[in-house]
Amino acid sequence: MSLLFDSADPIDSPVLAPDGAGDERCRWGRPDHRKPIEIGLVNNMGDAALRATERQFARLLRDGAGERRVRLHCFALRSVPRSAAARHRIDSLYSDIADLGRVRLDGLIVTGAEPRKAALRDEPYWDEFRRLVDWAEANTRSTIWSCLAAHAAVLHLDGIERRRLPRKCSGVYTAGKLQRDPMLDDLPATMRVSHSRLNDLDADELSAAGYEVLTRAVGAGVDVFRRDGRSRMVFFQGHPEYDPATLQREFLRDVGRYLAGERDDCPEPPCNYFSSETEARLAAFCDRATADRRPDVIAELPPLALRPGLTAALEVSAVALFGNWLSLLAAES
């Protein structure tokens, strides 16, 4: 399936259509013969986040497009385990990864997936993912690798192993520029970006292998980095595509898992994310949940409020980042 849009299109709830539908017209039906930038999205996110991920990347590409037209094509790795409902959606609306070569893509975005194994080489999709990395390097001008996909890509390309963190890196962090790079044009000197991961990459190991670290986040380490070869590879350890409520949804998921006995510790709230009053109430809730651990205790969860100004701060950096990427692709076409 593909989605064709430009900066005037609303994408709050994108309607996905089979590939080829409406290729010569914008969604209102008016003729538009500008050549679109063709972007592929390989969506490996978990079943609960599948649709949200479609919306998030479509929104950022739309908002960053400016006067350009963008066509988004969605693909999925068949080896990522799925529920029956998610598999039905993918079978109905996504193209198979084997069809990548049939679409002339200018750029590719590959998302991460929720870790299932301690070692990436033991993940059920590892062999299929390696083939995807090799294809992207040979057939795209640029590919964005997001979070776990970034970890898996550098492991395959250069043998760089991720390292398990003592605790989950989750929250909104301030990132600063380390290099001058077209990807960072017009971004604030310090940016706000969401991170949500259990593992990390070492900046020195990346630099020694020829990667260039572009931004670093205080408290979260390497943020954006790149590798230039046949394709310009851009790697995100963070999640600039996350909407403001995504970390809240992940936190509630983890609370539910704790109360159901599926994890050992009561999850900490994302850093720099909830208001100070909410953080205090959540600390009391965690004490309550630890003392009386039952699934129905989640009904006592307090109201959740985000920090003032958080939404705007996340949005301005993310839109500029994706706008710059699209500009690089447009200039090379």
C-alpha cells in the first residue's frame, strides 16, 4: 500500500490504500504532476504500535515536506512474530519485503521492534533483517534506522555490539549538536527527543568504525549518527517520530505487565516527561502497587499530566529533522 500526500494534507488518521491507487492525484483529486519523493517504511514495531507508527512517520513526512510531494510505501518483515489481527492488517495493506525491488525508492525508514532475545542474532527476523540492510545499502540514496533497527544495522555492517543498560532509558532528553551536517540545518542548538530502549551503543566504538556522531543527549548518550557509503545511512537511538503520548502508553503497558507479574520491578516514569505533581503521585502509586500487587490496582493510577511545553519542543525538532532528510533526497533526485 502507499500513501500520497503533501504539506496541505491532513494525516491525523491516514487512510492507507493499495499500491497504485491515486498515484497521479492528491487525495482531493486535483491534478498534480510534480514527481513525488518515494519513501519506504519497513514497520517492525509491535502489534499495539503498528498503526500509531504509520501515523507518526506519515505525519512527520507530511509536515517536513514543504512544497514537495511524498509517497509513502509500507513494508513488513514476514519473520517478525505477529498476532492474527496484526498479520491480517499487514497482509491486507502492506507490501511484502520481497517487493522492495519493484518500487524505485529514494529513501527508506526501518523501525525497531520490541526485543525478544538477549542477543540480536537470536531474534527470529535476524537473517531477513541482514538481507534488508544489504539491499538498502545497494539500492537507496539514504536510509533511516530507528532504535533497535540502528543497533541491528551496525552489528551487521561493522560488528558493533549494543550494551545492556543498568535500567531502561526512557524519557525526553536534551540533545546537542556535535557536528555541522545538513540533517541538522535549522534545528535548535539544543533539541528535545524521546528515547525508549534497554540497550546502548558506545560513541567511541562508533567513531572508530567510521561513524560520525551528530547529536548527543544528556542522560541518554548517542542520539543521531551517520555512516556514508553507497547509501547515506542515518541512525536514531531515539524516537523523534514519537507523538507526545507514546511514552505514556509504553509506561502504562509496563505498569500493567508489572501488576500481572510479567516483570519484576515497578517501572519508573519516563524522565523529564510528566509534571512534577504527576511524578509525586506516581511514586505513591508505585509504593501502593508494590505492597498489594494485583492487576486491578491499575484502577488507582492517578491522572497523568505532561510537562508544560513538551509537545511543542518535541515537534519542532522532529519536523525539522525529517524536512532536512527530504531536502537531501530531493536535491539528489
